[in-house]
Amino acid sequence: MNIVNLILAILLPPLGAFLQVGLTKHFVINLVLCLFGWLPGIIHAVWLVATKQKG
């Protein structure tokens, strides 16, 4: 499941973040970062998946 989350974090960062942490502050942060630019959202989502954050 971690590989799938990583791929989703790269292609669709908010979805990857949501699947990793659910509806938490990290998901909201990721949405805001994606609004500012796609790359910050990708970096944050990959970080969430790589560090195995759980909310």
C-alpha cells in the first residue's frame, strides 16, 4: 500500500495525503500548498507518505 500512496502523492497530492492521514490538519495543509503550486503539494504529500504520518 505504501507504493500506491507514494504514486498517488506524486500524481494527485491531496488524494495521497488523504489516504495517508485522513481529514486532519496535514490534509488541509496539503490542499493549501497545492493551491499555491503543484510542487509544494507534491513535496508535502511525499513527506507524509515517507515518514508514515498517521494524523
